[in-house]
Amino acid sequence: MTPKVLFLRNDCTATEAMLADAFSGCGFDIDTFAVVTPERDDHPAGEVTFPDPTHYDVIVPLGARWAVYDDALVDTWVGTEMAMVRRAVESGVGVLGVCFGGQLIAQALGGTVGRSPAPEIGWYDVATSDGQLVPGGRWFQWHFDRWTLPAGATEIARTPDASQAFVLGTALALQFHPELDLELLEVWLTHDRDGSVAGIGRSHDELRLQTKEFTDDAAARLRALVRGFLHRVARPNPST
């Protein structure tokens, strides 16, 4: 049977981008689920009925512009998605969280998430203790929050200002954005209405130039990351 992955689009601007090719290259059929639809963009809180995670081999909670600890979100769909993540892990379903999705995994499994003293926006060197699972090197970041590790989690990667990856059960949480390509970057720059990039002393053109320079190498490392996740963390159908 062909394995299936479900991408949870927690924000209409945060798509799976290069992750889609990485999973399809490993033989997966791809489904997507819109958690916050465009018409709810300015008011993202609200009840959401999620798919059953046990119908999939892997679920991938993606990024979002809001805080995973926002009370209005936790009381509605974030709380429900956290329960979905816990059920997935308890059922042996692989979970790969990206940025907001990684923070959601941390919060769901007993860690905490709060404001980081040093936002990270742009390409950063990520140090790793397991390069076959989470390759080190330059990865793209766009976040203002960071997690504390849940009990029992193993940290895999880090920068000086934030934990960047951990494993717990069948879940791998990532703080960085391995999926980012130029097309997705342009979407995010269009939505940079508050001047977040300029606020840390960078420019849109700088991010464009760096992304052109680093994307091909990041794409190769992303494929290695997904393979490592599938074989060592998610443990799906052996045919993958």
C-alpha cells in the first residue's frame, strides 16, 4: 500500500513547498488540510474538525504567523491540533513539525513555548549532533518564539539562540523552515507588513539573494532529512 502524508496548513501563507517533492520522492501520496482558511486570516481563532491522523503514515504540521500559545487559539483549533499530535504519536504515526508546527509538537508533548529574546529571520548556521537525521548547515528561519524541550525529548540541532530540532517518540520537531524556496519566500515578504525583516537589520533583497544562493544545497539536505525521519523516527511502511 502506498504510504500517505498529510500536510496541515496552519496558515494559508505557509505551504509545504519543497517538502512536497521530498515526500513524493520517497513514494508518498500527498493530502493537504487547510486549518486557517484565507477568509479567517485576520481572526484565526475558531473551531476546526481535523482528519483522523491514524489514516496517514505521517502528518506534517506546518508554519504560521501567530503564536502557538495564544489563548484564543489554544482554546480552539490549536488545542484540538495538539490532541491530534498526541494521538498520532501514541498510535505510531510519524509527525514532522515545521516552525510553528514544531512548537506545537513541543507544547503538545509537555514542553513550553514562549517569546525568544533573539528573533531569527534569514539563513542561519544550524549545528547538529546527528547529521544523518538533521543535516547541519544553513537553514532558513523566520520565528520570534522558541520552545523548551518536553521531558524525554532528545535535542538534535541548535543555534546559539534557540533549540532547532528534537525527537520524541515518532515526532521530529524543527524550528527552522527546510521547505522554503524562492516562491514561498516571496509570499512571506509580501506579508511582511510590520517590517519584521527590517526590524532585525536585514532587507528583502538580502533574503532573496541568500535564498538564491542556498536553496539548492538546502533542498538536497531536506531530502536527506526526510529520508532520515522516515527510516529512523516515523518508521512507516518498510517499502519507503
